[in-house]
Amino acid sequence: MNPPTAADDTRGSTRRGDSARADDATPASAAAARARVCELLRRAGISLDSVTAADALLVTSELVTNAIRHGGGITAFHTEIADDALILSVSDASPRAPVPRTGSVDHPGGYGWPLIQRLTERVDISGHPGGKTIGTTLRLT
């Protein structure tokens, strides 16, 4: 049997009141980010068939997709569960904050940022050299 590593610390069962972290490596796609959040939710005992999980995965998809499409690419990704909340942050290479827009026939879209704001309890945007980080808190109870 191999000795435990730091990565093994979050692989067991996690009660919702406990803190659990996922691997902070930068995912290459929204699908990879969703898979990491799914694993974290599963370990915390959140049913992946629940509305809560669907909301968490939608927020994850939107943040990561926006970073790729509008932010010059993902530069950092962090997710954890603490105090019955999913804490999710995505950094990208653009210093520009998201701008709400209205989709049209010629330019569809514009729904993601309002969804993120509606589904999360908190959204923070912080600029830093080389881009910005959008952090969200989504209540799991």
C-alpha cells in the first residue's frame, strides 16, 4: 500500500460542515472544471441529481467558459466546500470586469453573467497584475 499524500487528504467522505478542497490545477475546459466540482460535491454528500448540484455546475461552466471566451484563458482555478457553501474562483488574463449584455440574433449570448449573479450568494471581482479573479459563494443548503 502506498503512503498517503497531501492529495489524499480530500479523497474521503466529507460532511457538509467540514472543509473540503479540490485540486487547484487549472482545468483545460469547462467539462474538466465541472468534473472536478462534481467530485467535490459527491464527496460532500451532495446528490449530483439535485438542483443544488445543477446550479453549482452551471456557475462553474459559465465562469470557466467566460474566462476562456472573453478573458484570454484561465490562469487559476480554485474550489472548495466550507461551511455548507461551494467556494469557487476562476482567474483569467483580462483585467476587464464582466459586462452584462443583451443577446441578439447576430450576437447570441449574454445570459451567463446574470445567471452567475442570480445563483450565487456572493460574487467578488478582484483585479491583479495580469488579469482578474472572480470568486463566488454558492450555498449548498
